[in-house]
Amino acid sequence: MSLTRDQEEGPITVIVTRTAKKGRIKEFEEWMDGIVHESLKFEGHLGVDVIRPVEKSKPEYVIIFRFNTLNNLLKWERSQVRKEWLEKSKDLVEGEDKVQKLTGLEFWFTPRTTHMTKDEANNNEASDQPVNLPPRYKMAIVTTGIVFVLL
């Protein structure tokens, strides 16, 4: 994923979709709580949201976390602590993780996404698929409209 200078300096949102193994959901939740608390200790962490599965037959979790800059996100992604926590999850998840990285206001739009396998995410290798980001003028119009309505 290639980012412009503005995108590297602004906030970045990472959306991770993981499927817990049936019968190991409680352990997965404990693991998720642990890795989230570890990530909060890193500089620039702006928070985490977790969307829990609706269907018990498909325990798919969406974990959304934010960092203030790409550089701070990369410090977390390349950390030994994160690698150790990901190693602990191997017996708790099934299938490949889906990872999306969005900058700034793109999070609120619906761009075509770049999905990475767990190995690509661990090695910070971006897919060759281009990310179709919404034009800045459209984001500015929507943002201005929202601010106008709120004021």
C-alpha cells in the first residue's frame, strides 16, 4: 500500500477481520483483550473498537484500531510484543485474517480494499492491488456539509 506524504502523517485506521474457532470463543476473547491492551501501550495509539459476531455459527470479529501516524502504526506492527501475541492466536483462529489500512477520512467511505494474508500483514508486505481512495474534494464536500449541518 503506497501512501502519500499527507497520508503518512495523518491518522491511520486498520481493520482486521478474524474468525475464532468454534468452541474457543472465550479463549479468543481473552486473547483479543490481551493484545488490545498491549497495543494501547504504544505511542500514537488512538483507540480500538471491536465488532463482535452476530451469528454464533460464524464467529467473525472485526477489530478496528487507529494510530495517529503510519510511523507509529509500523512500530506496533513490527514489535516483538505483537509477534508474540499473534503466535498465541494460531490455535484460536481459523482461516486467513483480512487486513485493511485506511487513512484519514477514507475510513468513512467505501473504497475498494486491499486484503492481506496473515503472513503478508506480519511481514508488512502490501498486496499489489491498488486501493481506490475517494477524491479529496468529495471528502471535503461531505465534511463541510456535516459541519454546516452541525453548526
